[in-house]
Amino acid sequence: MNTTGLLQDLFLHMAWADALVWASVLKHPALVNDTLLRERLYHTHLVQRAFLHIWRGEEMHFDGTNTLRGEELAGWGRDYHSDVSRFLGTIKESRLDSPVHLPWASRIMQSLGTELTDPKLGETLMQVSAHSRYHRGQVNTRIRELGVKPPLTDFIAWVWSGKPKPSWPSETESQTPEVRGLPNERVAGAGSSPKPRRPSRRVSAEASRKRRSSPRRRPDPSRAVRSWSRSRARAT
């Protein structure tokens, strides 16, 4: 398998996994209306879109997208995967080593106190896949906390299933009792495991003190993207 083939597989899996998550979310009003879940899903699709704009040399415009939720937000994510699939079809192996400048990166590196080195195109493609997997894990954890069994979205599960195409929920399917794909979130290849207990919402005084004294949160890339986009809009 060459590098472009592997990257295309990573993005095909990402589309399949995103569709499975949205199929679960849209069937349950409690999930659709959960603010934290919506923020994590929006963040994931925002960053996916931002990188695609950079790869295609486009201006970024996200005005109005922060109000998307439910089926509209899912549709925004679905459209992204169609767009990025067409882009990936134009990439040749030799282009993967081309440097890519991310206009919001300097703000993040400044806060971290390190020098900025522009990544290569192939590295940014890997970043989008890794970033999406990271936040998809957070989303699935939140789904479970809200009392719903999240879907299994592991890459190896997609391979085992014959690398199926994504099944995005339609307006009518979002109300049906079944979710397409594998049924639960067991770790692929590890066998069954007991259902984890829900974390307690009670916080001890000692834990509260530790939280206040803990280091500052790491920079939020999506906030940097939105801030850069707004500054560009004001300048034009």
C-alpha cells in the first residue's frame, strides 16, 4: 500500500465513523440537545473544514455555522466528506512533501513557547485524521454518559467489515430504532468488558483544589481558527 492509498483509507474510515456517530446522536433528543456533545461535534467538523480550505487555497468563512445543530450540523459534516473525497482524488504522491502554512499555528506556538515549523501536506492530512479520532472518542464517552450505547468506530472494525461506505442518517432514518454498523464500543479484538460505571458528579474539596491549581488548559485550535477567520474578514 502506498502513502496516498493509506491516507485515502484513513479518510474513508473517518467518513464511516462520523456517520455512525451521527446516526446514534440523531435518534435521541437528549443527545441532540446536549450542549457539550454539540460543541465537540461542531469543533470536529470545523477543524476538518479549516484544513480543507487551506489545502485548496481558499478563504475561510464560518459565519453562521456556530448556530448549526442536529441534522443541519450532521449535513455540514456529511458535505465535508464529499468535498474532501474529491480533493484527495487529485493528490499525487509527490505532492505529499509540499509544505503547508497554517495561518493560526503561530498563535498556538507562541502560547507554547516554541518555534514554528511548517508541516508537510501529508502530515496535515494525518493530523486531521488523528484529531477527528481523538474528539470522536470524547463524543462517544459523552454518549455513554448520557445513557446511550455508542457505536464501535475503530479503524480495524471498519476493515473487518469490508471497508463499507458511510451510511449517513436521513431525516426519516434518524427516528428509527436501529443504528447501522457494529453495535457497541468494545475495544476491537479485546473481547467483552463490563459496562463502566458512570462517573460521579460529586467533587471533593481536595479535587476542587487540585483543579484550581492545575496548569492552564492547552490552546484550542478551533478557537484560533475562528479568531484568525474573523480577523481576516475585518481586514477585507
